[in-house]
Amino acid sequence: MWDGAKGPALEFQRTHDSTYLRSLKIGFNDLMNLHGLPMGIFLLMRICMVTAHKGTELCAIVESMFSLEEIIAITGDVQYMDALERMTFNALPAKPR
């Protein structure tokens, strides 16, 4: 899922066509508005039309964080920095002592 989300950023890096950045922003905003959760992640099961009580796995959170890091490195957009920070501090489980 997130490999596709960072695709427009990678295409912008290759072509320098700002249309890809607009597509990325629209897609990210739509994803978070329609499927986003308060802790900064999106509910995958809702997208896949499976019952919503199953949630999102940890690996999806970590992959989303990696994709946001790549998007930030390419675009430098603070919207994605805020999204990464929100996801990191609110969706990852706490480290046990």
C-alpha cells in the first residue's frame, strides 16, 4: 500500500514534474480523511472491505513510517514530517522495561 503512496514522490524525484507532488498531497489527504485514525495511522481493514475491528498491524505502521521518511527526504514538506511524528509517538507500542 505505502509503496504506491510514495510512488508520486519517486516520480517527482525522477522527472521534477510538480504534478506528482500535487497527486501525492491529494492522495495522502484523502487517505487520512477517509481512513485515518486519531493516532495518525490509517485503518487498512476498512480499505480492504474487511470488518473494521481487525485494525492495523505493527508492520504496516513501520512501513508507513519508512515511506514517510522517503517522502520527506524528497519533498521536505512539513505536512509529512508532522504525520511521521504523530504516527511515531502515538501508534508505536511503548518499549517494555
